[in-house]
Amino acid sequence: MKVQNTSISTRDTLLQSGLALVALKGLRGLTVRELAAHAQVNLGSFVYHFRNRDAFLAELVEIWYQPIYDQLRETSEATGEASALIRLQAALGNLIDFVSVNAAFISHLFADAFAGEVAAQQFLLNLPYRHPQIIYHLLQDAQTENSIVEGSVLHLMIFIMTAVGMPMLLAGEVMQGCTWLPMDVQKIRDLMRDPAAAKQRLAWALIGIQRSSNSRVTKDLYE
């Protein structure tokens, strides 16, 4: 389906078309000619607004990522009576929803980086200083408030992300076309990519790192 260039600017039309195409084939599969045709604009308009393909892709990835980053930052900085543990769980829940909706885009992004796409490589190189830092500091705050166990914050973060996010990414795209898998394995794949199941895994993971006096926090949210 082509993006109709009517009430929005040519620049925004190109970006919307880019998001749609990249979700299907990744950055590495996007050509400027195909993009212009999809957006129903001429090639000169693309050059006028973005200069070149790399600049376009760099901006495209930022537009895709910025909303979830802003949401996570807002959640982490929420004032009131919410503890760091509650804010951590809320932020990770937001992240689960984002990964669920954008699994194909995320999977392509890693493949794009391996394929040599500069925009994907630069984005991934800068990523550790963005939302992972938010999660890291929330874990630190939860330790400070004595909600979770002591230990390496980085190790705790790796534990949570591999228990929750990694299965979603693997099942959401890598295993998507594996229709030849036995039915029992397909059921496992469906659980791996289901956001509700991921939030249940998150609850279990957080219960596992909480101090015993706080263990009802996540149980009550998901039982």
C-alpha cells in the first residue's frame, strides 16, 4: 500500500514510507528509487530533503526509536509514591510492548548492522547509552531503596533482559517462518513472542531478585 502525499509534507511522507518499507525488508533492502515510488514523490525531492541515503536512514531510525525512549525516560522519572521497583517494572513493561510491535524492525536492524549499513551500526553503538542506561539506573535505585538483592547491576540487567526480551526477539522474527517445526515447538515459540507471557516472565524474574519482604509487589500485578 502506497503512502498518499496529501495532507502531510513531502518530507514526512518519505519518512512514513521508509518506516513501512524497512519493517518489511530492513535498511539494507531499501533503495532510494523504491522509496520515492512508494511515497509517490520524485527523486529530486528526496535529495532536497535528505541529501543522501545514509542521512535519511539515520534520521529514520531515530524517528522510529525516539517515542519509546521518551516513554521510558518519563516512566523512570515519574514522581509520587512509586518506588524504583514499581517504576522498573513499568518501564520494562513498556519495553516489552515496544519489542512486541517492532520485532521485525529490530531483527532487521541487527542484520543491517552485520551487513554493513552505517545507520544501523551507529544506532547500535550509541544504544547502550540510551534506554539500557535507564534500566541500569532504575536497578541501582531499587538496590538503594533495598527492594532488590545486592550484586552487579549489569549482571542483574543481563539476567532480566535475557529472561524476558531475548525470547521475544528470537521468536518474533528469527523463528517466524519456521512452519516446519513440530507443533509442540511452535507452541513454545508462541509463548516466547506473546507480550502477556513476556510480562509474566518479567514478574517471575523480578520476584527472583527481590528481597523477601517485597515479593508480593510483582505477584499482585500479574496474578
